[in-house]
Amino acid sequence: MLHILLADGFEEIEALATLDILRRLQLPVQTVSIKGARQVCGAHGMMMKADCLLRKNELRQSEGIILPGGMPGAANLNSNETVKKILLHHHVQHTPMAAICAAPMVLGSIGILEGRKATCYPGFESHLRGAKIINEAVVRDNNIITAIGPAATFDFAFAIAAMFLPKDRIEAEKKAMQFP
């Protein structure tokens, strides 16, 4: 199961379009609220009911962790100690992790991007401690994917899918979606 972590202030398009594309590709994915309620409010006031709540040790078997950006969503993810512990656990396990927009700052703040290529929303580069900043829409460095922001969401989602599915399956879905 893949997990998209949601905090109040998440960037709606980054979370929802990623969720939509991964589910179209029939990958198992759940949204997870990091607060004590399933109702999470996006950066632009859109309310979303997460599939489940974050509980200690619950995501230890996750096959992939996805962090949407947005502010203050990324800052809320970054201030959550349980989120950081989960990410560090998965870092040691080499679990795929993906973060877009401001959310790569969460990976950077705990050293996961040290020595890796990464990108983020302009102005957040200083939070990517130890990373080699690449000015591209989506950057993959082994099991870590980072993306620059909302306009890169489709490419971000397809890059995540490419970690789990063959290229021809992804290309077929792109064609079905009329993706250029």
C-alpha cells in the first residue's frame, strides 16, 4: 500500500491528482491524515476526508510514502515528529518516497536528501540540507522522487507509478487520459 500524508494546508492539486492517477493505474494507495481527525483542509480551503488517521507504527509496512506540498501543509508535515520517525524508518528500508513543491523540505530537514539530487518549489532550496539542487520539474534519485510544484503534478505521479509498474502500462494510461 502507498500512503499520501495529508496535513492542514496541503496543496490540493498535488495530493488529489497524484491520488487519482495512482488509482487509475490500480496501485493501492490511501490518504492518511496526520492530525486527530480524518477531515483535512487544503491550502485553498478544499476539505478532504482522508481514508485513515496516522497512528504510531501503522505505516511501518508501507510500500511508499508521498508528501504533497502547499503551505502551511508542508510545514505541518515537517513539525510532526511521528511523520519524521516514519520517514526515517522508511529511509533505512529504502522504501520509495516522493515529495513535491515545499514538501521536500521535510526530507531535507531529517537528512534524507544528503548527497542526493533533488528539486523543490523555488525559495525552499535552503531546506534541502545536503542535496544537490537540480532545476528540473521532477527529479528521481534512486528511491527518492522530488518535484518542483503544482504544474509538475502529473509528471510527479507518473514518476511514482514508474517505480512500481512497467512503462507500457503507464504509457497506456497516459494515452487514455489524453496526456500529451
